[in-house]
Amino acid sequence: MKSIAKSENLGVASRTKFLSFPWSSHAWIPDLQQMRLLATQSECADRLASAVESERQCTSQMRSLIDQISVQQGKIVALEEEKKLQDEEFTHLKALVQDLEKKGLQSLLNNLEVPVAAVVIMACNRPDYLQRTIQSVLKYQTSVASKFPLFVSQDGTNRDVKNMALSFKQLTYLQHLDFTPVHTERPGELIAYYKIARHYKWALDELFIKHNFSRVIILEDDMEIAPDFFDYFEATASILENDKTIMAVSSWNDNGQVQFVHDPKTLYRSDFFPGLGWMLSKSIWDELSPKWPKAYWDDWIRLKEIHRERQFIHPEVCRTYNFGEHQGLWYRSASYRTEHIVLYQTELGSSMGQYFKKYLEPIKLNDVHVDWKTMDLSYLTEDGIPRTAYKGVVVFRHQTSRRIYLVGPDSLKLLGLEHS
């Protein structure tokens, strides 16, 4: 029993001894604390490094933002400077406008050059004649081109005429193409009269309606002009515009042969339409265009129901010269009646040459400078001094400076001098 109790005691003792540490607990506690401290230090170091990196990124972003702000501030400063300059420029322009208004801005605008009249050369199939006419016009038109813009209107498709017109850069080319068959009203009539009338209407509609010119001067492709041609028309434009008893202004005098004229400064009113280089206004064309005739347009204008007692201004000495001796001149019988034209149709060869030699070649083209800007033309107006240049009276000179008045049977009655 004792031995068993002893051995049990020994077993308990040995177990107790086995469970107790053979070393002191103070031997491993410091190592554990040190490990914990090291872990804490490492964690703190990581956090510190992360904080430093965050600070670095923040600093970088802050610098980037500062740079962007600096750039934006620079732009703002530049915009402010630009606005300042614009404000200064606006102030300057405003002051300039006010100054111009004080000096009469409206009068300055009114003085801007407006065309006096368009000039159109009517052409068909004579390139050599057209060239001579264009060169004559350009000789005096170049210096006043803005006042008198130049056009060539061709009727038909003649290639040489078209190329000739297009070779001059100083003019505008127009082409009338009308292939509608022509039906004459009387047997034996030439269709040329009908084609000419169609061409004139088309060209004048183009210039007055499409291009909106106030006045148009019509020339033909076999004319030369005088040095004062454009000054003459500029001086008479206001009369045409303001005096409603004037229907047109012509540069031609049917009795302008050298032996019948003397004074280049003298102008006349006439009941007879001379044509051959003439100017009309838009208001007159608005009246004529809707009822334009199929043919013989010049004789049609001379009808009393068409001109309605209105007169035409023409010079004593012509400002145009007709050099067209050949090819189609036969229809240019501006001062003669239709029955004479029919006669010319049947005798184109010999009689037309005689007509040119007798009536057209002796025409005097003015070569004297006339200062039309200083001329008093009030005598031409309806309210001016009495005139005996129309109502059946033909005025001319014969190898002298003295006027000769050829009076018709009804002239004295028309002039109110029947019982004088």
C-alpha cells in the first residue's frame, strides 16, 4: 500500500515537475515584446512612407494646379488686354463716325460715283467694224469707265464677232440668241428689220431691268465717237431726267454735214428722233418696252402716238461718225421714211455706196474741246427761252456762222406765229 501510495505520489510529483517550466518566464517575454515593437515600427514605417508618397503626389498635383491657374491667369490677362484694345478701337471708331457725321456723312455718301449711263454697242456679224468701234470708244471711255460701263451685245452666233468682243477685257459681253422663226407682215420685207427690233428689246431689257441702269447709251458697230462724247452725255443726263418733255438725247445730227454746221457748243430740241448714238432713261424704257414693235423700231419711235409731243436733244456738230459703208448699212436710214428704206433694199449695190458718199461721209465729227461742265444748258429745258429747232423747222448753216431756218407749211402755226 505504501509502495503504491509512494509511487502515486512520485507520479504526481513527476507530472508536476513535467508541467512546470524548467526556465524562468522572464526569459521569453522580452523577446515577444521586441517582436511586437518591431512589427509596430515596421507598420509605422509603412504608414509614414505612404504618407510621404501621398504628400509628394499632393505637392505634384498642387504644383500642376498652380501651373494651370497661372496659365489661365495669363489668358485672362491677355483677354483683358484684348478687350481693352477693342474698347479703345471702338471708342476711336465711334469718335470717327461722329466726326464724319458732323462733316456731313450723308453728303459724302451721296457723292459716291454712280454710273451716268451704261454704253452698249449693238453688233451682229462684222468683227472688223466692231473692233474699230470698240477702240474708238475705249480711247475716251477708259478715264470715265466707272461712269460709263461698256457692254457689247451680239445678235447671233458669229464666232469672229464673239471672239473680238471677248478680246477686250474692259467691257462686258452679252449675247442674244433667238432662233424663233421670223414672219414678216408684208411681202418682200427683209427679216433683218425684225431681228434688229428683237435684239434691241432684249439688250435694253437686260441693261434696264436685269442690271438696273438708270440710263443707257446705244451705239452701233460702225461708229466712232468724238473726244467729248461722254462729257456731252453727262451734261445732258440731268435734262433728260428732269424735263419730262424730252424723250431722248442723241449725239447725231441728220444735217450734220461739214458745210451745214459751225458751232460745236450749240444744241437743239427736235421733234424728229435722230438715233445713231442716243441715250434714253429707264422711265422711258418702262413705257416703250411692253409695246416695242416687231420691226422698224426707229420709225416707230417717230410716230406721234409714241413720242406724244416730246422732243429730242441733238448737237449741231455730231458726236458720232458712221463709217459703215458696206455690209448692212442699208437699214440705217434714221432720217428717212420707210418707203425710202424699201428702195434701198432693192438697190443695195450702187445706190448704197452713193448714199454713203453723199450723206454720211461728209458728216463732221466734232474735234473741238467743249467744257460741258461750265455750259449753261437751261435754254434746252421746257421753261427756257423760246426755241425754233422743232415744230417743223429745220435749222442749219451753210458755209457760214449764220443760221438758216427751213420752215415748213405748218411751222408758223405750230409756233404761234401764224399772224406775225
